[in-house]
Amino acid sequence: MESQIAYLEEMTGKKAKYGAGDQAIEMQVHSISAKAGAPRKKVYKAVRGDIVDELLAKIINETDCTLPIRKLGKGKYMFGTKKVSMQAKVNSLLVRVGGGYSDFREFLINYGDQEADKIAVAKSKGEWNEEELYQLYLGEVNPHLQQQRGTIAPGRAS
């Protein structure tokens, strides 16, 4: 936990809101990981030279987050069941939320449980297919890929 706080302070140049003794963030992240149901830690590998992807990899790997997070395109990611836009500003990773931006760590705390719950419910109903959702979002972000394959995403036919 202390290394996560030190990293955050180093990356943002600001003092962390939470003291080293505060276990709230750590418990929240472990709760999210447990709900996502992943028994092992997956290491997120960043695309070299992509600052957004590199910041995301550092945070995901340090927090042991097990939610599915996959790159769709420049600054576009699948986060659990959501499609999100991210950008790096002054060595901070920001996520587009509504009309503004949120720090990714705060976003993870605020939306991680919700996403883990959605995935758990879908798994219990036999409706969770990460790869299918990824391919759908990938086609929305990169429509030229679908044209090459000769397919059209559901709801996108003209």
C-alpha cells in the first residue's frame, strides 16, 4: 500500500489524499478483485511509447486489479463491461466521466465494484463473453477493421 501511495505521489507530484495507514483503498481494490472472480493476477503489458497505456499498466499491476481491461485504440479501453476514454495529463491518468474527467484510481474505486458485480451476474447467468464484448467495442472504435472482415457491428447497419 505504501508503495502505491509513493508511486501516486511520484507520478502526480502531489501528496496523496490518503495516509500510509489508511487501508480503505487497499481493501476496496481487493474487494473489486475478489468480485471479478479472477484467481490469479494477470499482468497488464503496456504498449511501449504509449504514455496512457504505460500509466494504466503501472496502476493495474500495482493494485492487482483483476477486472478485464483491454486496449481498443489510442486512449480507448474496455474496462469491465464499459468502454472508456483515457488520457494522460501531467503524469496523471484521467478517465472521461460525463462532461469531465476523473483520476483513474478514483474511477477504479467508484466503478470497480459496479463492474465486478455486472460481470459476476452475467457469469452466473452464463451470459459473460469477454472476447465477444471486446470484439464489439473494437469494431466501434476501429470501424475499418470490420470493413476488412466484411462484418458490421450489431446496431450499426445503415
